[in-house]
Amino acid sequence: MVQKITWAAEAEKNLLEIKQYIEKDSVFYAERLVRQLYEKVTVLYQHPEFGKPVSTQNNITLRRILHKNYRIIYFIKENTAFVVAVFHQARQLPENFEIDNLFQ
């Protein structure tokens, strides 16, 4: 179990960009999707290893949760889930994706 879920500024920026893109067609569906993405992450309180591992950096395993066409990337450290990115499944996790500076 984790006791806290922390969103990196980059992940919150990703959500804002997703919302702004979908709002072009529907404010209702944009707000609903963002709410669903936030809610999807709450499963980590009870099941922190719910997501499938996608890579390892500096002894930290990045995991993903899928929701509709989106990936939520996170890792667990010291009873905290750190959400680091949210993006469309058609996009790949950048090879130069670094988690070291996301929470400083």
C-alpha cells in the first residue's frame, strides 16, 4: 500500500494539454477524461504494483497504468506513488526520459 500519491509538474502539464486538446471538441468529455485519469491512479493506494513495469532507471522501476487511449507512468518509492507522465498510447516513452529531476 502507498500512503501518498504525488503528481510531478510534468504529469500535471500533460493532463492540461490533453484537456485543452479535447476541449476543442467537447468541454464535458475533456473534464470527464481528466477526472477519470486522476481517479484511475487512486488504485495505487491499495495496489501499488498494479501497473505493468515499462523500464528501470537508477534502481527505480517505472510502471504504467492504461486508461482508454492513455498511459499513466509512475513509480513507487518510500510508500509514495510518483506520477511522472500521462500521454496518448500512440506516443512512445521518450528514450531520454529522466525521472531524476522531476521532483526537485
